[in-house]
Amino acid sequence: RTLSIIKPDAVAKNVIGGVTAKLEGAGLRILASKMVRLTEAQAKAFYAVHAERGFYNDLVKFMTEGPVVVQVLEGENAVAANRAIMGATNPEKADAGTIRKEFATNIERNAVHGSDAAETAKEEIAFFFSTAELAALAR
Ligand code: ADP
Ligand code: MG
């Protein structure tokens, strides 16, 4: 399992469906999904690992500017499969056919978030979804 976020730029561009089709096309299954508007406190906490980076304040502002779609994805090697279909952080460096190549604007407004390892995936899923919520959605 891994956590995906369709960021405010992609939601504003009306490509929730386009992004999700890429995820599903990569063999990932949407286990849970909801649209939320992050508070400043939530965005700061979610990206706390980047607190010392120069782009942190702008990133928090961007992630709170509009609604996002948070999704739990499931599949074989879900973390790596999601990172592969996302493409590079900087869309100029992203491979053809990836979400960021197709839908991102720039290195900040880059359409999607994806967990970077199994352990962070666990933490990030728990950040947005309770165990009971996920259990109720199990198929
Ligand atoms: P990724 O989302 O690919 O895992 P990082 O974890 O390094 O990338 O960065 C988190 C997010 O911070 C990026 O997705 C992007 O929105 C933003 N970001 C990263 N690097 C920069 C940068 N140099 N300038 C502006 N924003 C950045
Ligand atoms: Mg990251």
C-alpha cells in the first residue's frame, strides 16, 4: 500500500480522472479515496521532513490553496509502482507517459504526491485514514 495525493494544481486543472486513470493503468487499485482541503497545520505536519528546505513555506501555501484528493493505493510493489508512474519531481525531467510529464506545471506544482518508502507509506496512510475507515473499505 502507498499514499497518493492529487495536489491542488491537478484538481484545479480538472484532471482528477486523468491522474487516477494513470494510477489504475499502472496496476494500482484505489482502496480508499477522499477529497479534503488541508489546513496549514496539516500541510506543515505532512511535509515536516522538508521544514528546513527553502521551498517549505511556499509548498505549504500551495498544498492549502485548494482541495486535494488523498488516496490509498494497493498493488504489487505499490510504493515503487506509484513513484514510477508519477515521474520525476521536476516535470522537465519526467519520462514521457508519466503523470508529472503530462499534468504538472513545474517542480513545485507537480500534480501528485507519492510515499517514498514502505515505512513512510504506513505513516502517511495513517495521517489521513483511520484503521477502522480502511477496514470498512476492505474487499
Ligand atoms: P517528491 O514529491 O517527488 O517525493 P520531494 O519529497 O523532494 O519530492 O519534495 C516534496 C515536494 O516539494 C515536491 O513534490 C514539490 O511539490 C516540492 N518541491 C520539491 N523540490 C522543490 C524545489 N526545488 N522547489 C520548489 N518546490 C519543490
Ligand atoms: Mg517526497
